[in-house]
Amino acid sequence: MRTILPFSIGAAAGAGALLFQREHRERTRLERLGAATLETLLDAIEANDADTGAHVRRVAAYALILGEAAELDDRTLRSIERVALFHDIGKLHEALTDIFHDVGKLSPEDRRAVMTHPLRGAQVLEPLSGFYPDLGKGVAAHHERWDGKGYPRGLKGKRIPLTARVVSIADSFDAITHRRRYSHAKSFEQATRAIAEGRGTQFDPELVDLFLSPPLLTEIDREARRANGPKSKHRNRRRGESQKAPDLTFRWRQPAGVSHLPDRHP
Ligand SMILES: [Fe+2]
């Protein structure tokens, strides 16, 4: 007796494989779109303010070193990466750009305005919340403090999203070691001392202990030298990846020593 069963199984397997391929292609396309969107946003930040562009890239690199040392899963690491790269996007707001570019001293009114940047950043990123639900929350919380004395909400301890707790340490470290309008750059040792002093007050104590552990400090130091060192080839976000990474990779690392493209309109 003839049976059609083998044919049916074969046809079903073929249709299943086709469906799988189609889904895989679609998923890859969406991931590529996501990476391109974030890369465009980062380019826009950099085009507007090269110093902020370089700052957020260094912060992302330090935050990832800390996150990896804390053995966080890949999903959380990607979330930390995004919060680090976009934590200061609120500073681009029209109401704040003059304040951030003015070299004079901050007035109390200026300070109050500056303190709005975490929430302004979260608002700017709101359209992406369906794709990256943790991004806005992390950005909004990057100036919260472990002791509850931060802003904008005065969140305390582990009520502060983990992404923001990690980024806060990386952000402070970079702010101290690089010259900004408010202060001159300080040494690596001064920066680590400031992080240690903020243990349990400004920062998550467990993360501080990890950040200040000798192997991690060596890695941070290496990264800081790389970021400030002579020009080197473009590197992707994962160490060791070649430049030929698939274009769904979110490439945000800039060549060392090159903070922005030359200005064509002097
Ligand atoms: Fe900030």
C-alpha cells in the first residue's frame, strides 16, 4: 500500500525550514535597524558636541568593564552599554546647551537647570522604550545616589536601576580624570580615591569594591590610556572582534585619540 506520510513529513520539514529562515532574516534585519538607529543617535550627539561624544564612549567602555567583572548577563551588559552611551543626551536640550557651553561659573539657577538633564534625556529616548524598556529608566537615574540624596527622584540603594548604578561610577571616574568646564582633570589616583570616598554614600558599595579591585583597575587604566592614546584602528565594542563584524553590531568605539571629525567650516 502506498503511503503519503514520508512526503508530508518532508514537505512539512521544508516549509518549517523556510519559515525559520524567513524569521531569522527578519530578526537580523530588525537587529540591524536597532543598531543603525542607536549609531545614528550617537553620531548626532557627537556632531552636536564632540566632547560629550568622547565622554559617553569612555563611560561605556568603563561601565562594560565593571559590568563584565560583576558577571552580569549579556542582556544586562547591552542595557548598561546603551544607558552609558545615552546618559547625557538630555544635555543637548535647547534649554541647557548655552549653560553647558558657557565657560563661566554656574549660577544656582544654572545648577537647577542642569539637574533636569536626566529626565530630559529619558523624554528624548521615550520613543525607543518599546524596544529598550530599561534605557529611559537608566538614563533618568544616572545621578541618583546610593544614600538617596541624588536627583531627580532621590531613589535609594537597590531601588536605583543596576544600569544606572554601574554607569554612575564610570561616569564619575571619567568626569574626574577629564577636564570639564567645572574642573581640571585629576589623576587616576585622585579619581579612585573619590570613588572610594563615595562608597555607600554616592555609589553602590559592592560595585565600588569591584571597581577598585586591582585587576579591574588595571583594565580601566589600560582602557583610559587607549582612549587617550595615539590614533589606532577603529575597534568594535567587543574586544578582539575584527573590523569585519556584521553590520548588526552596534559600533560605537571611536579610534583612540580621535574625538571627532575635522570641522569643515572653521
Ligand atoms: Fe549626567
